[in-house]
Amino acid sequence: MHLTYWKEKLVQIQRQKNFPIWCFLFLLISGYTLFLTSTVWYPENQDYVAPTKYYEQHQVGVYQISVTDWKYSKKDHAMQIIFEKQNREILDEKLYFGAMERTGGELEVKAVLDEPDYLILRIENIPENWKEISLRVGNTENEDSMKKFYTNVNRVEETKKLALKDEKGYLMDRLLAQKRQADQELEEIQKKITKLLQENEDLSKKEEEIKAKTYLTQAEQKKGEETLIRAENQILINQETIEHLEEEAVEKENDIDSLKMKIDELK
């Protein structure tokens, strides 16, 4: 009788101890399963495809196209993407578009303006918790042959509003994007010129230091002469590069002035 009593007691204790353990395991497995099957959860350090670079050329059918502007409005749940187009052939082709958000599936995309030399697309109904968007452009509806362009939540340029516009408004957006790029390119040219001018100044100082040295051994004198020759050659090379860059800067400044005039005419 005592043995039966203790057996029953032991069963009760085991049940009491196992119950919370089984509950814990159930919750752990359920949570892990939810994590693996969820379509909306992505860790903060999730790797993204590198965003498409502005003015990087891509072949799509008969066109060379490049993204010049990609903006996102959280308020409007929309994106606007501007492409420059160059047709190397005689006849134009129809282009097809598609967009996908990595956690939310297909998105609505349409061409709000499609001109021979530029294209403006609009993606709508973007979910608030979006992570990364792949935009597809091609000369057929076959997704495998379409060119993909990317942006993600960490790198996209945000703007307060992306209202629908008329042709004049979209042309203004295009010109502003072109001017911004031209301004950046001019700044890069000026930085290169400044760097080369500084290098030539440093080389000239080095030449003066070498020439000022006295009581040199024959080996030291020979080494100094070789250094002077290399420095002088590098100064000449740099000067030629500077002159070429200055010509580029003038051309870029003319482009910027022309864009400013077009922008002013549209205002």
C-alpha cells in the first residue's frame, strides 16, 4: 500500500515538473517556427543588394539607360525614378516594367512620362515596413531578361511629398536631377585639380631642398639628380592633366549654365 502511494505521488510530482518545461518547449518551438516562416521579419543587419548607382549605363533593348534620380515619400507611399535614355538604333521600342518589395511581393509601377530621351516611373502602395525594392525594366515581359535596379530603406533618398505632376513638372524634376549631377561632377573635377596643384607645389619644394644641399658624396649627388628628373617629369604630367581638367570644368560650367536657363524658363 505504501509503495502504491509513493508511486502515485511520484507521478504527480513528475507531472507538475514537466508541465512548465513542456510549455516552455512549446513556446520556444512555436516562436522559432514563426521566425523562420515569417515574410515580414528581417534583422537590422540584413544584407541588401547594392543600390543602383546614378548615371551608371545599362543596356535594355535598343536603349542605354541610367538612373538619375530615385526618391521615396513615406507620406505618399510612393517612389519616383528618373531614367535617361539613349537609343542607338533608328526605331524606338516599348519598355515593360515591374517592381517587387522583398518582404511584400509585387508592387504597382507605371510610367508617368515616357519620352524618347528620358523615362519617369512611379511605384505606388509601398508598405510602411518595406526593406528593399527591385525595379525591373525590359523590352519584353519576360522577367528573366529584364534589367534589375535596386534601392533599400537605408540608402534611398527621402522626400516629404511625391505628388502627381503634369509634363512640365516632371521635366523640371529631370532638369534638377541633371543639374545636381553636373554640380557633383564639377566639384569632383575641382577636387582633382586642387590635389594636383598641391602635389606640384610639394614636388617643387622637394626640388628646392635637393638643390640646396651641399657637400654631397658622388652617390648622393647622383641620387639627387635622378630625383630631380622624376620630380620635373611628374610636374609636367600633372600640369598637362590640370589643363585637361580645366577644359572639362569649363564645359561642365557651360552645361550647368544651360540647365539653369532651362530651369528658369520652366518656372
